Amino acid sequence: MEELNFIVRYGHLLFGITWIGMLYYFNFVQGGYFKAATPEGLADAKAKLAPSALWWFRWGAMFTFLTGLYLLHTLGGTLIANDYIMVGALLGTFMFLNVWLVIWPAQKIALGMVEGDGPAAGAKALLASRTNTLFSFPMAYFMLASAHKKQYADGLDNGLYIALAVVVILEINALMGKQGPMASVKGVIHSGVALTAILALTLHYL
């Protein structure tokens, strides 16, 4: 069992690298290229590059999520009561759901793979993708903190309630709100760092 758990942890790391790596590629590289590309280059990228990248993106997310569920189930006990893992798991779950229920369906429309309002779908996918980028900063922090900081909750305290509420509010914004400071690459990076600090301080002091 220990060997299986280690292999699943290893897979969780590899799948997570694939998923978040593609997320950063879309937000930090591809978006800028799409704005600067020639019409011919843009059409070729949308027809060939983007669908391939989205395949790796969504299946990386799927297997990261599934291996994460396995680890939560098998390791259980005190790990489940850890404030950090609870917030990190919620962030990761919302990110996974955004990929499969928002970004991928909207991107199929935006790329012309299925019929629909392309500009509206593109804006919807972008907001969810920016939110996932925002979430990725605290998600990675809390996943690491869950093992290294050893802070375990004695039930649900005020800090945990507040942190979870902040994450839920931001996810609601991802579904029906606006990009705000996440409209630029610099803005989403700064926002991600700030959110990580806010959530970490909330768990530590409240």
C-alpha cells in the first residue's frame, strides 16, 4: 500500500505539472501570441495548436484531480483535518471544475469546433482561466504547507471559514463576474501572490 501511495503521489505531481504548465502557457504565452499573430498564423494556431494544447490541459486536470481524490481518501485521518489541505483541495476542485465545465466547453465554441457565440464564449473561458491562474498560487502553497507546516485544525475555526468563503466568492466571480485586476498577465500574477498571502494570514491569525 505504501508503494502504491507513493506512485500515486508521483503521478499526482506529474499530472499537476502538466496541467498547471499548460494553464500558464495559455495565460502567459498563447494569449499574447493570439493578439500579435497574423490572420494566417492565428487561424493555423486555432486549428492545430490550441486543440492539442487543450487536450493535454484538460486531461492533466482530470488525472491530477483523480489522484488527489485517491490521496485524500487513503491518507485520511489528520490530513483531512488540516486547514491547509482543506483550502488547497477546494481551490484545486474549483480549478478542475472550471476546466471541464467552463473553459473546455467555451473554448470549443471560441475555436469554432462547435457552433455558438465565439466572442462571448472566449470571454467566458478567459475569465475562468484567469481565475484558475489566480487560484494556482495559493493552491500550490497550501498543498505544500499541508505537509510542512503541520497546522491541524481542532474543528472548523473562524480563519478556515473565512478562507473558504473568500475562495467561494472568487469562484462565483469566475462564473458571472469580471476580470478586474486579472485582465493582464502582471495583474493576475500580483493578484495570485496577494491572495496567497491573504489566505495564509487568515488561517494563521484568525
